Amino acid sequence: MSPLAVAVVACAALAALCWLLSLLTREYSWVDRVWSLAPVFYVTWFAAQTGFADPRLVLMTMLAAAWGARLTFNFARKGGYARGGEDYRWSVLRGMMSPALFQAFNLLFIAAYQNALLLLISLPAWVALREPSAPLGVLDLAAAAAFVLLLVGETVADQQQWVFQEAKRRGASGPRFVTTGLFRYSRHPNFFCEQGQWWCFYLFSVAAGAGWLNLSLVGPVLLTLLFLGSTRFTESISVARYPAYREYQRRTSRLIPWLPRS
């Protein structure tokens, strides 16, 4: 089989596994648990087809591995891999749907669609594998530099959120949601950085010679749409829990960091 066909089969198998585990455990965060691992596997798989001899693919693998290591660490310390570490949003969503409708959503969106998306955001590596002639250039270096900058930004944002939540768990008084640090300029700076990293990853396919319109563009586009929808849902929960969140929405940019409104 071709390298892409192997990756598609692996993606389908992983989706089936996540779905079966959700039925067995009644937890629906199994895709969340592989989110930081699957793209690293796919990118590494494509790079391995060259014997790790292609500089662009080696660079992409290193960046994907750094992204995966950081996200895995942050997810683990929040208890995401522990039993009962389900994303709280799934329980809210279950209460809004009939059992049959939620199970259809679980199969088609949570397990199948999200696993497919993890492969799609990795496709710039496949494109680079198919277009190995172009040497590393300015666009590669710019994409790598921007990726690292966004990786640092996401690390800082997640750490600020972690410190705030830990203080909140210890009973600290004050706001019930974080509004300081990077969260003063964006309500979701970590989401902004996450999306930005995969847009930077897409640029490697362009640098490889595939042109601006190539198949790997689908990944970051769908990822952005997913984040827009999940952000809206997350904020609806925050508003229901904390009425003061509306004022935070009024004065603070939703995703793109910007100066707060007076």
C-alpha cells in the first residue's frame, strides 16, 4: 500500500478503537487522549518513507513531536488520561440530546470526524513527501519560526490557566475565570496558538512546491471551523455558570490577541 493508504487505514482503526472504548467505558474523551499522539505518528510515518533523509520532513517531524510532547504533558497533568477524565463538555452535550442522537454524534463526529481531522492536519508531510525536490527555503524557515513562537505562546497560556485553576481549586477568592496574562488580550489565546501552528504546518506543503491550493489546505480550514464551533459552545457554558463572563466577552477579543476594550 502507499504511505497515504497505510495512514488512512491506521486512522480508520484508531477511530473504531475510540468508538468501541467509548461504548465500553461510557467515557467519550478517547479521541482527546490520542489528539496529541496521532498527528505525530502520521508525520513521522511520512518522514520515515525517506529514511529521515529529507530535511523538510525531518524539520516537520521535530516540530510535530514538540507540539505533541507539550500537549500530552498539559493534558496529562489535568487528569485527561486518568479514569473519569472526560471533557466536561460531553456531559453537557449529552444532556441536550436524546441517547440515540448522542450515540450517532459519538460515532460520526467524536470518533470518525475528529480522527479524520487528525490525519488531515498531518497531510502537509505527505505533500512534502510527494514534492521532495524543492530545497529548504525562506518560507520553510518562516513557517518553522512562527510555529515555535505559537508553541511558546500556547505553553505560556496553558501554564497561566493551570496556575489560575490550581489557585481556584485551593479556594482562592477573586474572578472565577482567568482574565490576566495572555487572557487579557484574548479569551482563548491557547486556541489561537493551536490553530496558528497547523496553518504554519500547511505552509511547508507550499514551500515543497505544491502551490497554495493543495489537499493539505483542508486540514487547517476544518480545524479552524471546529475550534470556532467548540469555542462558541464552551463560552455558552461559561456564561451560564458565570454571568460576569458576558462583560469579559464584551471587552476582550475572542481569539486573535488584541488590546482590550475600555
